[in-house]
Amino acid sequence: MTIIMLLLGLGLIVLGANSLVEGASCIARRAGVSEFAIGLTIVGFGTSCPELVVSLTGAIQGNADIAVGNVIGSNIFNTLFILGLTSLLYPVAMTDANRKSDIPIALIATVMLLVFGMCPLFAGNGGSISRIEGLLFMAAFAFYVFFAFRTSGKDTGPESPRAVRPVPASILMAILGLAGLVGGGELFVRSATRLAGQMGVSDKFIAVTVLAGGTSLPELATSLVAALKGRPQLALGNILGSNVFNILFILGSSALIMPLSFASVTIVDAAVLLLSSVLLVLCAYTGRKLRIDRFEGAAMLAVFAAYYIYLFNKL
């Protein structure tokens, strides 16, 4: 029954995220913003709503391991598995602006998380993100959104068929999607935590694996479909936007509810998270410039596989 409820919650999360993203994307495309900007903000943030719901629910319930582990696991999953698999199937092109600003910003957000969460100079007892640091993350996120729209170009491609949907219908889709996310997230967290107790494994392990992979399914579906349809900018923007949103907004807002302890985050977890961002920077400046090719995608998947083997061996 616990597994059935877990799958039901996951289904609500995925369906809710898809409805929210589609409704929001229709509204955004009517505004004429670029495809990358849509992927970076509307789609990226929309597909991260499951992580938002799960982490906020974990924080409200006083479970920092769920809130922190979910974000760290999701960002690792997003970069190493989703972007790695997408690049393996269809090399992901990037622009000069992606290389010079968007990818470095994602790296800076990752470094901020590790410095404030784990560095003894900033972290509290056992490592934590305080409410003040949560406010700093939220302020950085607001600047990031402003910067993304300020520097993005206009959409010069043909209008998506989805954009012809009336605005009221798009708003309704977004509201229904949000309702599905909230209900599914609550059900998913409760079921996953109960399952962790029944299996005798830690909440952090469940958060980094089951929750992170499950809540990243919208990013996986969106990126793969976008790449296969020849829209790599949407796929790349989706991953970068999701990762920055996860760190700055989700952990920032979660820390405002309850200071987030990093006591269960190991050096290996932190190293793999940092490595995932560094690999993305290396892909931007090495090999074939302005694209993540199949070899680099395979390397990301290899690192991801090694990390998950390590996690399961620690059980």
C-alpha cells in the first residue's frame, strides 16, 4: 500500500507539473520571449515545482534531510543523468551567452550552496543554512530572474501551436497543475518517508535517490522531447533553470521555514554536486565549442552511475 501511495503521489506530481508548464509556457510564448529564456525560467521553474513542494513539505515537517537531500540529488540527476542522456541521444548546442553567463551562474549557485551549507566559516553547528542565508538566496534568485529576462532576446522562431490556446484556459491549466503538485507532493513525501523506515534506510538516502529521481521526471521528459524535436536551447535552459531554482529559491524558501541542517550531507555528495557543475563548464570550453557532444554526455552518465553505485554500496 505504501508503494501504491508513493506511485500515486508521483503520478500527481508529474501530471501537475506538465499541466503547469504547458499553461505557463503558452502565456510566456505570447509575450515573445526567447526559447532559451522560456526554458530557463517558465519551463525550468515549472518542472522544478515537484522539488519545491517536496522540499517545502519536508521543511514544514521538520525533516531537513528530505529538503536538502532532494535538491542535491535532483541537481546531480538533472546534470549528470538528464543532460548526459539528452546529449548522448542528440548533441546539445549552446550559445556564446550560455557559455559566458548562464553556465557560470549555475556553477556560482552550486558553490554558494556548498560554502554556506558546509564551510565552517559560514555554516552553523554541524553545517546549516540559516534564515538570514535563506533570505540571501532568495535575493540572489530575484536578481537572477531579472538578469535572465534582461539579457534574453526575443523569440524569432515560429509560434508554437500550443501558444494559440486562450490565456484563460492556460491560467486554468496552471492552477490545476499547481493543485496536483501540492496534493501529490504531500502524498509522495509521506509515503517515501514511511518506505524509508520500513526499509531501514535513511531519509537522506531516499531523498537523494527516490525523491530526486522521481521529482526530476518532468525535467527528463521535457529535455528529451525538446532535444529530439531539435530544440536544444529549451533542453539546456530547462536544466540550468531547474538547478538554479532548486538551490536559490527552493532551499532559500525552505530555510526561511526552518534552518536547514547539512549534517547528513557527505563529502562525496558535495564533491559529486560540484563536479556536475564543473563538468558542464568544461563542456562549454573544451571539445567542440558551443555544444555538449555524445562523448561528453557519456562521461556524465559514467560519473552518475559511479555515484549511485557508491550510494547503494553504503546501504
